[in-house]
Amino acid sequence: NNARVPYTNPGIQILVDGVEAILNRAFIAGLVADTQNDDGDYLPAYEVKVERVEAVLESRRRQRIAPQIQACFRYAGAVHYTSVAYTMNF
């Protein structure tokens, strides 16, 4: 919805925020697995990376081509089969 996205690190973060919004929706829908942090909180198991504007080639900046955004996530999948081993104690 932005009329203009500046070619700055905060501007590129606007693009990254859009990618993260999609990944969060996928997490809520059960497509992205969760992971537990050091505090015991469950978080979506994804990572989004983008190079800083300063590292983008000048020719790409002149052409207004944003750096590639890399999104990596762990698919939640589903259980199809299971087995249970019961032990009866007396």
C-alpha cells in the first residue's frame, strides 16, 4: 500500500515485513512448524534474510532492483501413522 518504498535498509524492511506476514499466516494455518526458544516459548520455525543495501551492487541499485529476500521455513507436515507400545505393571 506504499506509494513509494525507499531504497534504504528501512525501506527493504518494509518488503521483508510483507514476507514475514505471509509466513506468520502460514504458521497460524499449521503449515510452518514451531520451535522452542531458550525461554520455553514456541515460535514459528522460519528465518528471513536479506542483504543490506550497502552490499547491493551499484548497477542493481541504479536499476531499482531490491536485494533478494531469502525465506527458509520448516514445514509442519502431518502424522499419517503411529504405533504405541503398552506396558502393564502388576
